Amino acid sequence: MEFRSLDEFWGFYMGQHSKAATRRWHFAGTLTALLCLLFSLLLGRPWLAILSPLLGYGMAWYSHFFVERNSPAIFGHPIWSLACDFKMFGLMLTGGLDREMKRLGKRPLHS
């Protein structure tokens, strides 16, 4: 599937994350990955940086294979998928995801 812009991909990406549990697993994975990177820097423990993508992607992929039952978008569009993951994380963190889901015509977070 080809996309002309990140905005166009965003709609597809959110469709691949239609279940609230999938989005929550992604949030937990992104938060865990970021915390691993932060603590790696603060504590001087490089092995924590290695755990970052393993835990982050592990939680996200779990949600795709066992909750959403689809293939992670990162396999076909790695850069855009990562950008959209951080966008979704930011929207969830700031409480803006419900509004964005409604704008896209998708289910809100609490469903």
C-alpha cells in the first residue's frame, strides 16, 4: 500500500489501531522504551538502551498479533509508523486522542 504523505498514512495507521487495548499496549510500550532510554543515560547502563526497542516493539507487536489481529504497520512503513506511534503517544498523553479519533471517524479511546 502506498501513501503520498504522513497525514494520509496517519488515517491508515489509526485504522490499524482500532481497538482501545491496542492503543494502550502501544502507549505502555512507548513509555517503557522512553524510560529505558532515559535511565540508560542517567544511570550509565547501556544495556537499558538495548532493552528499549525490545520492550517497546514487543508490547506493540503483542497487541497487533493477539489483540488487533493484524500485522504491524512498521513492517511496510517503518519511519512513518514510528512517527505516528509518537504522535499517538503524544495525543494520548495530552488527552487529545478522542478528538482525533472522532475527526478521523474512528472509535474513541474509551470504547
